[in-house]
Amino acid sequence: MKRLTVAPLVAATYFMVSGGPYGLEEIVAGAGYVGAILVLAITPVIWSLPTVLMVGELASALPEEGGYYAWVKRALGPFWGFQEAWLSLVASVFDMAIYPTLFTLYLGRLWPALAVGHRPLLLGAAMIAVCALWNLRGARSVGWGAVVLSVILLSPFVVLGFSSLAHAPDGAAPPPAMSGLWAGVLVAIWNYMGWDNASTIAGEVDRPQRTYPLAMLITVTLVALTYILPVAAVAHTGLDPRGWTTGGWVDVGRILGGEWLARAIALGGVVCGIGMFNALLLSYSRLPLVLAQDKLLPRWLALTLPTGAPWVAILVCCVAWTACLTLGFQRLIELDVLIYGLSLLLEFVALVGLRIKEPSLPRPFRVPGGTVTAALLGVVPMALIATALYQGRHEQTGSLPTLGLGAMLVVAGPLVYWVGVRRRT
């Protein structure tokens, strides 16, 4: 089995976390260009960097398939390890329906006839099938494919940046209502989430003790730059930010470069949907694999191909997510932040727990400072999540409060674990 090296791991992680500047339009509309640039510059320092450092230490110390599940299980025991995996799989149900929708949204921008009737649903299902076949070829295939997709995705934004320099400024853009600033922070947190996703494929990474820390630091820099630079480029033109909506990059491309650039950016949106789904399928499919190996799920979920791909887990995940396409999920950011925040909390606890429990464990990369520093590392990210959830406490998902629905899903985790333990015995 050929293993992932630094470049494909960086590209795969980039799609697990980001997928390019798509989705930043709400930040610009709510906070203006200056506010958006500040939010996008500060968020990775106070939110992403602590997570990246934590992932760097744990992934290099315990480079095992299943990643964060293995960390939490070793530090806190099998019950909490299962809760970590449960939270991630539950979040995937809501999260993974977004990317086929993004794929069909931008495809409709290129060919409007494809957005009519049942065609978006069929195209979304077809995209999932393609990604399933791609993942069956193994982690290395997905990683190098992510390198190619990232080049295709980001190239139009490079052209947009140079086009903005040649565009005469339209005057100072009117300041937007800063009441949207906090909403922008919440969207930025969501756009910088997922650094731990790459850890689940540690068993398929070449020299993970060296590769993970290096790949994480490169990727956080790449994500921040590909967020900030396009926004700064458009800010130079003086275009009014208040009219930005989801998909607004296409309209900006049309203004600055003409129809061909608009279509290139729309094509990048198609690539974004494919790339993010493909990379996250690589990550999430390893969780049923390791749970089955630990006899908490049926053992047939642990079947793999010579490429290392857990083919049954991949197919089961894809069938489940295809069924979710019919539910028409919207981007439930509060729900994502709640579930992801709890799983991230367990990972920071595992970092400290392993420092205390196994002080002599080899750590090729170590968060600078002692155990106290490691404990303080998660304080600001957790405070941000708590504040975000408080600000969104009145949000509804259908007829239920979003936080209430999230609490119900979290509480279901111990029940599922109990069933799994009973089945194993």
C-alpha cells in the first residue's frame, strides 16, 4: 500500500477544512471588507493554531488509524473514545449533504438546465458515486487527486487577484452594518473547522511523526492566505460588499474579468464540492473501520481492499449520505459548531490526559511548554465555541431548538455504545 506524503496530505487536509474562498460571502456582507479581513486573520491564530498544535502532537505520538478516536480511547478509555467517534459521525450526517448541494449549485451556474426538477438530486447522487469509486483506490489516490483539484479551484482566484489590480477603484465602499460582525465570526469558525479530520488516516501516511506537524502548519497558512487575499483583492476595487450572497464570487468574477472568469469561478465551485466530499469521505470512512475492529460495530465494516480502502465502510457511508440528499439540509452552523466543539473538547482533554498518564510516551512533535501550557491551549477555542452557542441559543431547526436537537443527538451516544457493548458480549 502506497502511503501519503506531505504534499497530498496538505491538499487533502485543505479540502477537509476549507475548499477555497467559497462560503465567505456572508462574512463580507455582514462585516465589510476590513472587518472580514480582520476576522479571517485573527480566527486562525486564536482558533486554528491551538487545534493544529494539538493535532500535531497527538498525531505524531499516536499515528494510528482512526486518529482522534484512538487518542481519546487511549487517554480516557473506550467509552469516551466511542463518544468521540459518535459525535463525528453524527456531524457528518448534516455536513456531508452540503457538498453535493454545492456541486449542483455551481453546476447550475454553468448550465442552468441542470438545476431544474430532479436533476440536482440525480447529479448529487452521481457525484457521491464518483467519490466512492475514487476512495476505493486508496488514500494516496485521494491525496494526489486533491493536489490537482486544489490547483483547478484556486487558479481563477489568482486571475481575479491580478484583475482587481487593473480595475479602477469605484470609490470607497459604504460601511456595512456591523451588527453582522458576530455572525461573520461564527461563519469564520465554521470555515476554519476540521483540522483533526486528517488524523483518521494516520495509518496510511508516510512517516506520520514528521509528516503531520509539517502538513498541519503548511495547511493552516495556506487556508488563511486563500481566504484573506481574494477578499483583500476585491476590497481594492471598492465594490459594495453589502450585496454579497452565497455564490457572489461568480458575480465578482464577471465584473472584474468578464464572463469567462465568472464561469471559471463557477467551475471552481463544482471542484470545491467534489474535493471536500472526497476528502471528508476519506476521513469519516475510517471511523466505522476502527469501531468494527474494536467490535463495537459489525465486523464486516472492517473489510478492506489491497489499497487499504475500507470498501464496505465507504459504501455504507455513501448510501447513508445519498439518502440525506432528499432531506434538503441547510447549513446548520450552530449544530455543527456544537457537535464539533464537544468532540474537540475531548481531544484537548486527551492531550492533557496523555501528558499526565503517559509522560514518557515518545512525542516527535511536542506543544511547547509543560502540561499547564497544554491545558491552556484549548481555553480560547472552547470559549469561542461557548460564546457562539450562546449567541445562537434562539436558533431553530424545524420545530426544535437547534441546541435542543444537538443535545438529543449527543445523549444518544452513550445509548448506542451500550448497545454495541451488549452486542459484543
